[in-house]
Amino acid sequence: MQANIHPTKYWHRLDDGRVQCDLCPRECKLKEGQRGLCFVRENQGGEIVLNTYGRSSGFCIDPIEKKPLNHFLPGTPVLSFGTAGCNLSCKYCQNWDISKSRETDTLAAQAMPETIAAVASRTGCRSVAYTYNDPVIFHEYASDTAKACRELGIKNVAVTAGYICEEPREEFFSHMDAANIDLKSFDEDFYWKLTGGHLKAVLETLEYVHKETDTWLEITNLMIPGHNDSDEEISAMSEWIANTLDVDVPLHFSAFHPDYKMLDVPPTPPQSLSRARDIAMRAGLRYVYTGNIHDSKGGSTWCPSCGELLIERDWYEIGAWHLKHGQCEHCGEKIPGVFEDRPGDWGSKRQPLIMPNVAPPVEGA
């Protein structure tokens, strides 16, 4: 096989000569040379291969809060990267230039898993995030990188829509230390019409990650005016999280901006995010955040027991810190998450990286 082509195992042959990809619920059935909707998984020689292994749309050091993760090593830098393509078809995609790309020129950066892990260690990153587009579709590249990172003590973070089948889901999340899963709506009609996917598969992933793994979980809901921002839907979603998952699972309401095929929809008003936060907290959730806006109250972490400020945030910047050994300094309440006694000092910086010029090897060379 040529460089960047990597074998996969989640597929099977059909009687009609096609090959079915079993990575995600789309179950793409491909003839020779055809690619799935994700663009990066392809039928070559009667097998499904990943055709972008070792290639990326870019590497950057971000604040961990940008993922967003507020209860996982706050203030620390995370080396972030993605590839191209996606297995959903969101009409409002905020990273459409990457996730909807069908051009290999998008993948101008190259780095093998061991290189990524080494650079993360050398630059002081506490974790590596598989993000920008959905890492589910580059499962093998993400998993191999995660293994290399763990050998160097680097944590792994998945930023995903959670649209993945059972068997690959188990393998994928076994390598992840934290995940932010995008719960796009709590309405099946929304999922089908605006993303081309189904709600049930995402809820199954959320349940699996929270109940069956040690992966720290946070959830994001991008609020789109007139589409998924009703009081009724926010309440139903929040109650499901509280009753089916846990009241301690952090929920982020994030502001939408007009993009891709939904340029006619206005940005999310800040008051809508605050309203959603209030509804979710009334449903019993204890850690609810607003995102993509300057809102110190909604972005900060408050003790659910005594009500005192624990972690002050303005967007990605951390201010006051009142946690000690993962507990509230005021009343001793244990705060769920992965915390250290002091936050990192990375702040809101964004630092693009040029990786060492190490091309992927040609198999069999």
C-alpha cells in the first residue's frame, strides 16, 4: 500500500461484491475505489482502508478549556489536531472547511503517532486532543497516537459527536482519558434533517462512556436559535442527563454563529445561553457552563454545596482558584473531575505548530 494508507478492521464483505464499513451507524456500502461519506475510509482491493493516516489539517497548542473541558486539568495546554472529513452532514458546521473538505490539500501537515507524542512532551502539553473534525473517522490514527502518548505520560482527549458503532466505540474510548461529546439536540427530527444522523446512537455512546469507561466525560450543546433552543427541549435533555447519566456530568451550552449552509440563522443571544443554564440547573445538573461568549458567571465553576466560587473563568482565562486536593476550599465538597492543586498557566494562547518533517513510511519498503 502507498504512504498514508492504513488497514482497518471494522468492515465486512457483502454478497454483491461491495464492502460494508462497520465503524459508524451509516454502514456505508462501497464498491471498489469508493469512499464513505466521511471521505477518509475507502474500499481498496476489497478492504476498507484509512487513506489519511499520518496526515493532518494542522497542529496547534490550545487551552484545554477550548475543547471545552472545564473539569480536566484546568489551565493546561493541549496539543490539538484533526484530519479532514466527517461522518455527519451538519448544515451548520462551525469547522466546515475541515470537516466538509474533499481535498487532500487540506492535509498539508504530516506526523506519525510517535512524533506527535514526542512533540507534546517536549512542548509541555499535558494532553493531546483529537479534534477539529471528528476523530471517530480516523480511529486508527487517533488510537495509535493515543498509545504513543500514554507511553510518555501524556493524556488523551476526544472531541467527538459520538456517532460510532459498539465494537469500535469500545476500542476507541479505551485509549481516551477525557472526552467532550457533542449532543447536538434532544430531537430525532433535528438530528436527521440537520446532521444526517440519529439521536439514539449518540445517547448510547454517552451512556457507554459514562457508565462503562474511566474516561472523564463532558457534554456540549451548540444552541441554534429556532432549531434546538426551546425551553422544552433543553429541559428534556437536561433531565435525561441527570437521570440517565449523572448530575455531576458537566454540560456546556455553546453559542452558534452563522456558517456553512445556515448563514440565514442569527447568532445565539447571550441571554439564551444563560436561560439554558438556568433550566439545566433547575433540572438538577450541578455544573452547567456557557461558552463562546464572555460570561464569567456562566463560565466559572461554583461549589454546588456552599455556592462559593471555585474556578473563575473569562472565556479561556482562569482567575481565582479555590480548589485544594480536588475539594472546595470553603466547605470541603469533593468536585468531580481531574484536578491538580494548582491550575496551569497556559491561558487563552493559541500556538500553531510545524511538526518535524518526518513523512509516513511506505508499507513494505
